[in-house]
Amino acid sequence: MELTGKVAIVTGSGRGLGLAYAKELAASGAKVVVNDVDAATAEAAAKEITDAGGTAVAEVAAVGSTEAADALVARAVAEFGRLDVLVTNAGVLRDRVLWKMSDDDFDTVIGVHLRGTFTCARAAARQMREQGDGGRLILVGSPAGQRGNFGQTNYSAAKAGIAAFARTWSMELARAGITVNAVIPVAATAMTETIPALQGYVEKMRAGEPMPAFARQALAFGGPEDAAGLVAFLASDAASDVTGQCIGIGGDRLSLWSHPQQVATAYAEGGWSADAIARVWSTTVGAEPQSVGEKLPEPPAN
Ligand SMILES: NC(=O)c1ccc[n+]([C@@H]2O[C@H](COP(=O)([O-])OP(=O)(O)OC[C@H]3O[C@@H](n4cnc5c(N)ncnc54)[C@H](O)[C@@H]3O)[C@@H](O)[C@H]2O)c1
């Protein structure tokens, strides 16, 4: 993918998926502003990219606030003169079931993911609109946001909100030629290595063993680098007409997620009373309720 001349910001790119995105964008010719709240990983990531012949600078900031978002965009403009691509990847987890979740657990996750995506995208959209020649907002959702996930009140709400951002902003920014999509990744990172169903595969990966085809395909589970090609594609001119989409990536699997829509309707002239709904519920709109949560396939017996 040819990204020479383009300038990108990748938030939370000190390690994991963000680092893989930043490396791929730089390897494709983009100049990259690496960001992380962790200064050491941010600096190391920028060095890794420049050592490999790419162009990168590190901007250490805790994504969430308007100040951090403005500083990131200002750094891109100060160093490289413009901004073409923003990848809002920074993220944290504070998993608890609803009744055990503290205000701080909730606010932290909403602050980094939802507020951070909003503030960074707003700053980037202002800069891109001023430049007047389009741009790319590449947001980061999660299967948890698409389907819900046990123990992830804060995270699933933030990620569902990010999918909603992609839909709304793709409409608002279409005239400016700015595309907005959400990547829905799956990958072995610090964030996923403690998930019991995936631990065996993470250990295999660490031991340098090949990931079984079942994991790479049915679970879409691979390394962070497996998700990076999608981000480079979305950043490129080849994806200039791709917008408003939630696109799954991981292991060997690329997928398109559906957006919610009404799947069953019923009409009552004059409106619906509670009794009327109760009478027809199971034979009309309630006949096939929607499922929740991701149902991971069982591994093959061996
Ligand atoms: N790994 C997966 O399977 C998976 C699945 C779905 C979604 N995601 C999403 O992908 C993104 C990257 O996740 P990952 O798995 O690479 O996790 P990770 O924990 O390895 O990396 C996240 C990075 O973000 C940084 N960060 C945290 N808060 C920050 C802040 N306020 N400002 C700047 N940087 C901050 C961390 O320091 C870390 O370097 C996250 O948004 C995550 O929710 C990951």
C-alpha cells in the first residue's frame, strides 16, 4: 500500500495493536506520530520505526482530554506539516460485573475509549477540514461493543459508542471527503493474554509454535501484525469510498459487521397498549429474539 506523503497519528501505539498499525503505516511510507501514555514504550516505538528506515516521532500524552487531542494534532502539523490519517487505538480495561463496578472503573474506560476517540477525532476533523483534501478517521471498536460481553459494562458501552461514532461521523464528514470506519480487531496482546479461552494459543505463540488454523480462522486470533493490513488499506486511496463501516480483522479472517436495524415489525392502528403487546408478542416481533454475546466456536476434538 502506497502512503508516501501522508501523515498519520496512532494513539496508544507504544505496544500491541497500535504499534503494529504504526509500523505498517510507516513501512508503507506514511510519517507517523506515535502516541502512548507510557513514555518509554512511545519513545521505543518511534525508535523502532526510524531504525527500520521509517519516519516517526513520539508524543507522550494520556488520550482522553481535549488538551491531549489538540497536542497530538499540533505535533503532526508542527513536525510534518499536515494530518491525513488518525487511528484512535488507545485503550484500557477495568473489567467488573455491573454491581461491582466503581465510578472510577467506569469513568476511566469511558474516558480513554469513548471520550478519547471523540476528542481526537474532533481535533483531527477540524485540521482535515481546514486542509480541504479529505482524510481518514480509523476508529477501534471491539466484538464486545458489537455483541455485549460479560463483565464489560464500561468497555462494551464505550466500544458500542465508537461504532455509533463511525456511523454518525461518516455522514457528517462525507462532504469533506473524510472517511470514517471502525476496525473490530482480535489479536494476542497484553489485553487478551489473560482471557482463559485464548491462553493456550497465547502460550503457543510465545513458544514460537504456529497458531492452529482453527484459532486463526474460527476465532480470528493471530498476532497484532495480522490486523495491520486493514488499517493501511483504510488509510490508502484504495479505500476512498469505504466509509461508515465496522470491519472485523484478526488471524486469517476479514469480515464486515452488520449495523443494527429493525428485524421485525408489527402495526396496531391507534398505537400499542401494554395488553395488546402482550397478546401478540410471541407471534410477532418477539417470535425470534436477538441473541447477545459472542458465541465462540468449540475447538475441534483431537
Ligand atoms: N487485543 C484484542 O484482541 C482487541 C480486541 C478488540 C479491541 N481491541 C482494542 O484495540 C486497541 C489496542 O488494544 P491492545 O490489545 O493492543 O492493548 P494493549 O493494552 O496491548 O495496548 C494499549 C496501549 O494503549 C496505551 N494507552 C492506554 N491508555 C492510554 C491513554 N489514555 N492514552 C494513550 N495511550 C494509552 C497503553 O499504554 C498501551 O500501550 C484498544 O482500543 C482495544 O480496546 C483489542
